[in-house]
Amino acid sequence: MMERHGCVSIDEVADQCGLSARQFRRICLAQTGLAPKFLARVLRFRHALAQVHMHPCAFAHMALDCGYYDQAHFINEFRELSGRTPAAAGG
């Protein structure tokens, strides 16, 4: 999940680990304190945050590169996880 910055299906990761999706969810929750989908969101957000600091203006392109559906999805999730917009976080 980390190598792909959270842009991977949970079923795919579970399968690669030789686990059912339910087993993977239980282990992920026990090890990280986060459900796999939320962990994937956090990993994608961390990647996006790093991109915002490097390229503070290209949000539409950045959103797609980071695995978001569109710029609005990117901005809404960024605001939900950080409490501010990408523009405010970029400097």
C-alpha cells in the first residue's frame, strides 16, 4: 500500500498477503489502529501533501496523479484530513 501511496484495492493487497479481505482488515486495524480503506486515504493524502509542497499551483493535475477522481475530490479530502485547503497548505 505504501509503495503505491494508497492507490490500490484492499482486496488486491489482502490477496497478495494470502489473506481474506476480512482477515486483512482485522490485522491492519490491530497493527495500525486504522481500517485499511482509511489507511489508504491517509497514505494517498501524505503523497498529495508532499506534492503540494513541491508544486503548490497545479492542483487539477496533481489530483489525478495522486489517485483522486478530480480536483474537487482532492480538495475536499485534503480539507477533511488536514483542516485546510491545498492552497493554504502549500504556502
